[in-house]
Amino acid sequence: IFDTDIDNGRIIEKNVSALDVFPTVLDSFNIDIPETTDGNNLRPFYNSNSNNIERDIFFEAGNFTCSETQQNLRLSLGMRSEEVQGVISGSMKFIYYPGTNNSELYDLSIDPDESSMINNAAVSKTLKDKILRKFKLKGEMSGRNNLPDRFKSYSHI
């Protein structure tokens, strides 16, 4: 992110996310960041020797709209067609496939290309528990009953 407050740029070597761009840009324009905004404002780290961003980065993806033909094609090409949830915590990246209960674990500090899965049951369990808590909470918060009344008629879309 370009900012006139940075002389030669700043590299933050901790886990950051594309979600951090929005609150950072808002703060750059002196716009209040809504409490419900995902992501962190990175501006406090621009001119600081601190790299104190220690947080988990959660992600999810899925091919929920694929037809059976599309899913079969993806599988024949060796592509997964199932829902995936994951977390990057420190240097560890855990990928979880809820439909099959399969998972992958990588240490990004020694394997940034994710070419060799590692086997660490304790770390896998800890990270899987984080994912299950995160996405359970997300599911509870995104239920139709939590929509404002003016949107409930559109909740079937």
C-alpha cells in the first residue's frame, strides 16, 4: 500500500491478509473504521520497528454451485471439488476438508510452496479446533434469523 507516511516502504513479515487493505485505506483517509470490519489497520506498523501482528488468518472456499458434470471434470483433472476451510497460524498452514474429514498441514517457514505435508497430530488437532470454532461461530452469526427485518424477505436468494 502506498502511503506518503512511508519513506521507502515497509515490509511486514507477519501474517497479513487482503482483508487488511480496506481498514488501512480507510485510516489513510482519516475515515473511521467500522467495528464490524474484518482485517487490521496496518498503518501503525509503517514506521515502527514492531512486527506485532500475531493473529490467525482464516480462509474458506468451495464449489457449491458446480454441477455434477463440472465436479466430475474437476476430479478427472485432479482438482478438488469439495469445501475447504483453513487457517494460517504463525508459520503453520492447516487445510481442512469438512466433507471427507481429510486435512493437510504445512510449515510455511521451511516449505512456502506447500510441497511436503508434515505429520504433527497435536498441531493438526489444535488448528482444526480453531477452524471448527471459527466457522461454527460464523455459521451462527450468518443465520437468517440474524438478518435485519428489511432483508429477511431476500434471505432465500
